[in-house]
Amino acid sequence: MTCILVVEDEPGIAMALEDDLQSEGYEVEVVRDGQSAIQRTRERSFDLILLDVMLPGKDGFEVCREVRRTDVRTPIIILTAKTQEAEKVLGLELGADDYVTKPYSPRELRARIKAALRRAVGEQPDVYTFGDAEIDFARRELRRAGQVIDLAPLEFKLLAAFVRRQGRVVTRRQLLDEVWGRETFVTERVVDNQVTNLRKKIEVAPAKPRHLISVRGIGYRFDG
């Protein structure tokens, strides 16, 4: 399920956004201040961020700047009551993908969200190659030396999650949230077991992995 982080300190607006987006089939998480937004983007992966500018503590521009500094490429749509062109340009220069001026039409906001999500999906290559393997996202296949390797749906989701974060450390908790789902109650040991299975399918020497690297006490890093 596509997950959207809503960063909005006004309870009425936050509730309206949450209800509207959930009715469209999105999973929604709401935080009320800028620091909490930054923290959540470090703890889990979101498909899109709706970011109000006027927030307690760190404002939306500061949040956008800090999120992009950590190389998070999640689409960000800024919600702002500011109508000055300079404010809009600043948001885009800091890394926002779009902006919507309050008061906004829910229908327009939904359209902009869908457009941003389509663009984000388009950034992912149809085929990703590493070592002697390649992932065909369109066909949901893993191939090595031209031969299709059998992957369970969960294994494919796990591998795709690693590829999206190539070169970055991913915690077990982040992987559980994204691949298994936040409402699924399994232990972090399950992640380790699946990574062991995945290494057997993508590594030349699974006991000495080149691609799925363990980061002691934290999680894993995928090196392409």
C-alpha cells in the first residue's frame, strides 16, 4: 500500500487530509512538527510527503532541506498559505517536487499526489544490473547469466527495497515496515533469515557477500 507522511500541525486540516487520503486507498501517517517529520523519514520509508510550511520548531523549508541532505528522494509536496513567488521557488530549490497553495481543492491535491507518485515510479529503471545478476522490475524477475532465478514474492519485495536504497544502511525495522507491513507482527530475526535466503540467490559466494552487506547492530547495506 502506498504510504504518505502528512506533516501538518493544525488538527482539523490534518484530520481532513488523513480521511481524504485514506478514502483514496493510501496508508497515512500524521506528524505535527518538523523534527518529528525528519525523525520518521530516518526510521522508515514513505512513498510521498505532504509538508506544511508553517510548523512549530523547524518549518517546512528546514525539513525539506534536512530530508534532502540525507539523500531521501521521496517526492515532497509543500502545502503553503504563502503566495509569494519567492517562497514557492525556495521550496522547489530546496528539493520539493511540487507545491499547493492553501486553501486548496482536495481534487487538485489528489491529482498532484498521483502525478508525483507516477514520476517517482518512472525514476526506477525497468532493469537493474549488479554483478552477474539483473532485476527486471517490469517482469518481476531476477536473472543470473541469463537464467531466471526463482524468487518468492516476499524475496522480490525485499530485494527491490534494498536496490531502492543502494549504498545506504537500512535497519531491520525499516525493512519490516516496508516489506512485511507495519501491522504484521514478526521478529527482526525473520529479516535475517530472508536475507540469508536471498544471498544464496544473488551472491557468487553467499558466505562472503559482495552485495548484501551486514552492518553490525543496525541492519544491512546493498552495494550494487
